Amino acid sequence: MSYSFDGEPEIKSRTCPDCARSHEAVTGFVLKDELAYAIYFADWYPHTVEAVIDVVFGTWDDPDYSDQVTFGCRIGGVQGHPEPVASLVKGGGSRPDHPMFGAKLDRVVALEHPRLTAFWDLIDWLVLNDRLLSDNIYHMPPRLESDEPR
């Protein structure tokens, strides 16, 4: 299996809905074995030192999108872990409603979904290959036990 980007991922500045600070966000299209595979949306929040990544899988049958599913994860500090940890969160939780997202899977449903392994495989690849994610996650400071949970 071979992943690649379908074009250059697009980096933009977004405003955090919680604190109104500006942060970098990236949207990219991923091919698997040269076929359309997924769309991802990643936001880097420097004020909380974390990334939130949403991945949409499906067959891309516009306007139906009936088989689309969106997974989500947060990568950042977690109490008891000195290095960043990837945690499953609700997919598309901060994204506007649009049929393209299909079913936005919460953690409980995502843990049982047949595409969960594919999601984690893609997250691993994205962290290594997406510039925004790689530059920030691999240079994240270690979390000290005295740090407040993020």
C-alpha cells in the first residue's frame, strides 16, 4: 500500500472558536495506490500545544456521500505521558455541517468501526509527511508532570 498527496496540501490561517486566536490549518487530499482515498483537515493550536486531525473516508460520490465517515484525533500532552499522545475524538467536531463529512463518528462508534486501523495507519503517515504536522509534533516539548493537563 502506498500513500501520496493529491496535489500540495493547503495551509491557511484559521481562528480558534474557543479563544479567537489565529492558528495554522491544513487541508489535503490523500491517494492510496494512486486512487482517491481520504481528505484530511488538521489544525495546529500553539496556545494549547496540540493538533486536531479529522479524516474523511468514502467513495466520493457527490452529492450522495452516503458511505462517507469522519474520524478525529487529538495529538498532544496527556497526564502521565512525557511525549505527545494521539487520542481518538469525535470526527469533524469543529467542522461545519456538510454532507461530505458523512457520519461524524464519536469515540465509541469509531472504536468499533472497520476503518479504525486504516485511520491510524493514515494518521501515522500524515504525521511523518505533512509539513505542518511533522514540524510541530516532532518538535513538541516533552510534558513535565508539573504541567497542567492540556
